[in-house]
Amino acid sequence: MAKARSRAAARKIKDKWKAKKWYNVLAPPSFENATIAETLADDPSKLMNRVTEVSMQDLTNDFRKSHVKLYFKIHGVEDTNAHTHYIGHAFTSDYLRRMVRRRRSKIDGVFDVTTRDGAVIRV
């Protein structure tokens, strides 16, 4: 009797992968709406506020910018496209280590900057 119940429960398990769809993550218009990633979700509302990290090299095809990482947050989904906002950038740790020489110290400066479209970002 216990075996029959466990078999019945095993048959009722729904495959969650079949319900999921692929979504293209698009960069903002300032980056020409380039596709930066693809992600999987069963409901478009679950994509909201996800953060994607991509290197500048992948967006511009310029190898000299491979040390810059850009962060984008998904703010809207239409059809199978997820639209993003730029939320920040960072340098890779190996690049920063190379820039600071021996017997020298690194000085960090943090500034709030207003862009042309009125957004305030911290640099």
C-alpha cells in the first residue's frame, strides 16, 4: 500500500523545466539594445530586478575594454525580450592590481554624477 502511494506521488510530479521559456536580455538604448544574455523563467514577473553582469568587450567588441564589467538590472519584459537599466560598472581585480605599483597606495574617489538624461550615478 505504501508503494502504491509513492508511485502515485511520483507520477503527479510536474516537470518545471517544460513550463519555462527563454528570454533575451537587452541592453539599454545607449548600448544599441544589444543582446547581452539569455535567461530562463516560467513567469515574466520573476525576471524583474534581476542583475546581469557583462564585460565591456562583449558589448563593443573592443578587446582593450575587457577589464570593465557593466551591471544591468531588468526593469520590464515584453514578449520574449527583457529590457534593462544601467546600474553600475566595476574594474576587474587583476586590472586594479596591475595599475597600482609597488610601494604606492591606491586612492579611491567616489563622486555622484548627473547624466544628460537626468539620472544620478555614483562613480
